[in-house]
Amino acid sequence: MLFGKSILLIVTAGIAAYKCPELVRRLRELGATVRCVMTDGAKEFVTPLTLSAVSEDKVYEDLFSLTDEQEMGHIQLSRDADVLLVAPASANTLAKMAGGQADNLAATVLLATDKPVLVAPAMNVRMWEHKATQANLKTITSRGVDLIGPVEGEMACGEYGMGRMSEPADIAAAVDSFFNTVKPLTGKRAIVTSGPTLEPIDPVRFISNRSSGKQGHAIAEALASFGADVTLVSGPTKLPDPFGVTMVYIESARDMLSACKELLCTDGRPADVAVCVAAVSDWYVADPSEEKLKKTCGEAPFPMTLRENPDILAALSALEENRPALVIGFAAETENIVGNAQAKLLRKGCDWIIANDVSPETKTFGGDDNTVHLITPAGANQWPAMSKSAVAKKLTTCIASALTSELKA
Ligand code: C5P
């Protein structure tokens, strides 16, 4: 049920807009209050009067209406809502969302909001399949927008295919489950490390490695999508911050360890899981120069003493106080993957190891796919080759079942 929930329904230009009065009714039957925003194009398919009648509220259409702005500014419209629902979402509006445009009231509200956004796309199959639309969908979903549909079927234009808006009852059910599905990791806290570390030699030079951070960031995002309160401690990467995750940016391994230790218990809540994915530099320069070092031009080279970095995974595993219930590490191996990873599990004292095959032919480093084995004290389990985001989701499912059953294997 949706009692007490306030939905801002954004209706854009698609023939499916004629189904919106029915959608408003379905949402209100579930107990929600619904307020509508329409684009100019949407008004060609359903009238503001109809939506106003079924929502029993004013319909907002104009970004530059003095009266509307005085009564209810565009920022307030999104602030008042618990969720923004775009239905039908035209290809044009999806493109505006992806590009961050704000040239009408609908797009402006979508850009100005910090509320969850659900979109029910509706368009011709070719527009749906167009690379531009698919790229826009990828962009907006990576920012946390959830899709409802579309479905396959007969189109108003006479074609058949993917792109029909989901039926109003199905959209209402999806909104209901958005609010009422208890996520398996709700109430759990997670710390994830990701990316490389960077160890200064002088103000402009450093020791680092080629880790992209893709796998660690994907794990942080997957844990958050399961409802966990996630902090991602990341070295420098080129990746966007994952959706719904608190970021802590560090450079050196020693800073990464301090950040992780600080996060072990916040507001009296200990972390439940730590996933150490970062490719931590093994050494740091003992005494980095404060000035840029000069070439020695044949003289004796600058003597660089390297010291060993702390092992963050081992340190978290060995904690006597506030040790997360589940500490998980990664092992990048090129041969004897399972054997080496099992030895690492014992050496580091962690609960699980994800062993990944990083031999050059797998293109794991910097690539989008990963081939892994889950190593626990109970044994080794090989997963088929899959994308790093699929590995993240599968691992998160295992974490959720371990934490909820308090089993570690
Ligand atoms: O010892 P090795 O680098 O192979 O171990 C890899 C695992 O240990 C990864 O989970 C990595 O994040 C973690 N690690 C760490 N601190 C280090 C070295 C590795 O947390 N100094």
C-alpha cells in the first residue's frame, strides 16, 4: 500500500499518456497522493483538466508561470514528493535526463530533485533500440534511476516490438514494491575499498598501479542497492561515484587504513562487512621529497628507501574489537588460482577470498568482465565468466545470505 506516500507523476509526450488518468487512479487506490506535471507534448494526448480531475489537484505545466512559481516553485514540487514517476517517459525526456537539460518544467524538476526517480519508457521500437536511447538509459540507470518496463507488444504506429509502456496496474505495482520491498541488507553497514593507492615520491611523482576500481565500485553499488549503508574508501580512479554510496577519497595505503579504522564503528553501529578490493601498493617511499627531485645527470641517483605498507585486509581481519562479521579480500592470480587464494585466506585471516584470474588473456585488469572463484573455509566455488557488475551482484547475494543467516560459508 502507498498510504502517506506522495508521488509526482511527470507525463511526457507519448500516445501512452492516454493511460495516465487510469494510472493516477490506480496509485490513489493504493493510498498515494498524486500530483501531475505535464510537458507541452503530453497535452496533445491527455488534457490537464482530466489529470487534474482524477488527481484532485492542480496540474503543473509551465516553468515560467508566475502564479505557479509563487504557489509552488519547481524545486518545491520535487521536495514535496517521496518519488518522481515519469510515465510515459519519451525518448526525448530520457535524453534530457541523461544530458542534464532543464528546458521545460518536467526536465527542470527531474534535474532539481534528490528524490528517487522511476521511469516507465514508452516509444516506438526503433527509437527504443537506437544506440542513443540505450546509452541514455545506461547513463540514467547508473545514476540510480529505476526502470519500469517497457514491454513488448503492438504499438500505436502499427509496429510490434519492445517499447510499449507497462500497463497502469503494473506501474502502480512497481511503485508499491519500490516502497514496500524490504531490501535484504537494510540496517547493515559496509566498508568497501577500491582503486589503486598512490604513494608520493615527490610533489609530482608517485608509485601506483593500473587498477581501474571497476570491480570495487560495482561491489559498493550492489551492496547499496541491497539496502546496505555503504562507505567506499577509494584511491584515485576515473570512475563516477557509485549511486547511493558515501565516498571517502584517499591516496596512500596508510590513509586508506586510517579511513577504514575510523569507519569500523560510527554512531555506535559497527560495520557488518568489509570488502577489500583495492589494489594497495605494497610499498611507500619512506621519505618523500618536499621539492621536485632533479635529474642527477650522471651523478649518483636519488636513494629511495621503500617501506612496506600496512596490509589493510589482514589488519581488519585481525581486529579484536569491532571486527566486521564478514571480512572479504581479493586475490589476483595468474596460476594455481585456487591453491594460492586458499593460502591467502589463511595468511590474511579473512573469511572469504574472491580469487580472480588476471592472466593477460582474461583482460580482467581495466576490463569489464571478471572470472572469479569464491574461496571460503568450506571450499572453492568457480563462477562462470561474467561482467564485473554481475560478479558484484552475485557476491552481494552471498553476503546478504551470510549476514542474514549469520553463516560465514
Ligand atoms: O597480498 P595481496 O596484495 O595479494 O592481497 C590482495 C588482497 O589484500 C586484496 O583484497 C587487497 O585489497 C588486500 N590488501 C590490503 N592491503 C594491502 C595489500 C593488499 O588490504 N597492503
